[in-house]
Amino acid sequence: MMLNTALEYSTAYLLLGGNLGDRKANLQKAIGLLEQKIGKVVSVSALYETAAWGKTDQPAFLNQAVGLQTHLSALEVLETALEIEQELGRIRKDKWGERLIDIDLILFGDEVIDIADKLQVPHPQMQYRRFVMEPLAEIAPQLVHPVIGQTILAISQGIIDPLTVKKL
């Protein structure tokens, strides 16, 4: 009998953002820590600048999508991402408020996950937010949203969102 010694991995797609401090450096530090603690970075989008969403009286955000190959579960990816936010100085005050760094798990392979008040994958609002969809479409255009059944590119092209997203 042959044992399969290859470890299975999943591809996790995360959206990074921040609007305080050296925004670009904060995103770069987060990517380095994601690779150290979660898995191999396989794709990184360009930087995108967007006016604040939700709570608009704050500085513009820089956002970036990242694809990682990981052996961790989706919940472990989320918990590690939250630890990385804390390590980089994130203080959670207001929902949609200013932040040094924000790391959201957007997609995890083709899984659909709903753990009450902890984790929802795919991210339930992703298809409505241009600042999520444009960077994600850059690195995973043909990926199919496991609930909607359309490609990320198709969803991003049909999005109705008044916020301007500027690729830097």
C-alpha cells in the first residue's frame, strides 16, 4: 500500500488595506508576514487607492489583493491574519474606521463557509465593492465565485459602486 505523503493545500485570496502611516510599507510588511505564517505568496495585485467606504471622513485607503497557497484551514488563515494585524499595530475602534492595516479573507479555494459571527467565505459583500473586486480580478480573473457562479472578472465588470478605485 502506498501512502500519499503530499500535503494538500488550498489557495486563499486576501484583501489588504490601510489608510494610516506609510500605507505602502504597511502592506509590504503584511505580505511578508503572511508568507512567513500562512503560506507561499503566489500572486499580488498592484496597489489601488480608494476613498474610504462606509465612514467617509478619513484618509483614502490603499488596497492590494494577495493569493496564497496554504496548508492551513480557512479559520486558521483568518486567526493568523488577525494576529498579523495586531503585530503590525492595528487597533480596532470603529467599524469601517481608520486603520494601519486590515486583512480580510475573501475566498478560500471553492469553499463556502459560514461560521456564525466568525467567518464567512466568500466574503458576503465582495461582489458589491469595487475596491475588492478590481485588485482580485487582476490576480484571479477566471476564478469562479462559488456562490454566484460567475468569474471574478465578470463580476468586477458588472459592479455598481460609486467609489473611484485608482490603480497606482
